[in-house]
Amino acid sequence: MNVYLMVRRVLLAGMAIFAGLAAMTASIAVAQDASPSVGSSTWRGQTTGPKPDWSWLTVMRFMTDTDYPPFNYRDEGGALTGFNVDLARAICKELEVTCKITPTAWSKHIPSLKKDKADAIIASLAITPQTIEQVDFTNSYYTTPAKFVTLKSSSITEVTPEELYGSKIAVLKGSAHEAYLRHFFPTSEIMAMPTAAEAKKALKDGKADLLFGDAISLMFWINGADSEKCCQFRGHGFLDAKYFGEGVGIAVTKGNIRLLEVLNYALARLRASGRFEELQLRYFPLPIY
């Protein structure tokens, strides 16, 4: 996959797909309203909003791609899988409609949607001013926070600007994470590295006290062989939309409000039933918020 596209999707996405992510579930208002609307339904005691009519929907046609693990990829047997793929299947099961998921090149997603070759895109497409001009989105179903990592032996416990005064923080040069650090952690020593790999190495080698970056990629690094079990997350995740985006949603054609209502309802039902959390735990090893 083109590196620029990978970085763009990760950084602009900015998960509430991990256990304990109350901040993100608040974004799905229909699932959190303390005063149910007229005609709203409940599931396991939680409001899921007014139940829309989807009798007109018999087949749900999703598009995704195949080279963005763990969200969408082909397994060893060549079968399409991943968090986005299983979420699409769970939505279809919730709605009791036939599910059709078509792998499509990333660059062709929006053009294909506009040509009615699919009903929706579920491929970690970030909600940005640029994409909003072309498609409409469901409520965000995950976002990527930024987070600090330290060596396991580090004495650092708090990650406030005051506590990190004078600390050396490795970060990818030119990234939104670097910009965030320079604005909010001006008293730390920012070590902007040319590549993410070099930033990680700086932490492993003890040249940096902390590493700051996209929590999803850092989560897999921490749990992977390359880290040699050196490191762990410290503190909470940072979710500033100005720097890290508004999250990721399912995209539909502009003006397709009827389908948006159905998809938002299905997402709320999956959250309320606990099935959304089951998918989280299947694909993501660490809570990152």
C-alpha cells in the first residue's frame, strides 16, 4: 500500500474500539441519550434511538480494501477478514439482510460509491473536511488517539506538560504528533526523527525518555517482536480533533440520509449488545485510551 495513504489514514483517523472507551461511545448520541425519544427502542437497558424502517433494504453492499491489517486484509487462506470486514458482517446480521463485501482498490472507493457500485465504504476512511465534501458519514465508530510510550523500567508515571519538563520525547518528524507536542509540551525536548522506526529505536536505546505517536501502530509494536518487550504505554490517550482528526465512519453517497439512519441504528445496537466490544477484543490486544 502507498505509504502516504497508510499514514494519512492512520493520522487523520486521529478506537473507541477498545475496552473502556467511554469517550468514543459518547459520539454515538443515539446510543447514549438519557431521555429516549418517542418510538425509541432499548437493548440490554440502553437506548438505541428510534428504530428506522429498512424494509426496502434486502442486500447491503459494502466496499473495503485488502491491505490495511488488522482492519481489512486477506488471511493465510486468502479469505477477506479484519475488524472492518467483521463489523460489516455484524451490521448485516443485525439488520437481517444479505451482506456483500467487495474488495476494491483504495483510490477507487469514492468514485465507485458515486457510480452506485456499492452502498457504503467501510475501509477506515477518515472523516475530514476533504472527505465530507464527497461523501456522508455515519457516526464515527473509532478514532486513533495519540499516546506516550516509555521503557518498562522508566520511573515516569504522569504525562502532563509539568511532569515531562525537560524530558526527551521522540516523535516522527513533520507529523501531527510533533505539532501537538510543540504546542502543548513546549518545555520538553522534542526529538523529531525522520522515520517512525528511528523514533522507536531512540526510545529502545535510551536516547529518548518517551515516544509519542499513533496509539494503534504503537500498540502492535509494543506487542510485536521488534520491540523485544522493551516498552509500555504511559498515561492516557490524547484525542484532539484539530490534530488527530474526527475519527472514522462508514461512508455513503451524499444525501443518503435513509441509509445513514439505518447504519447508525445498527452500530448503536452492536455497541449496546456487547458485540462491538467482542470485535475489539478479537483484533486489538491492548486498551489504548
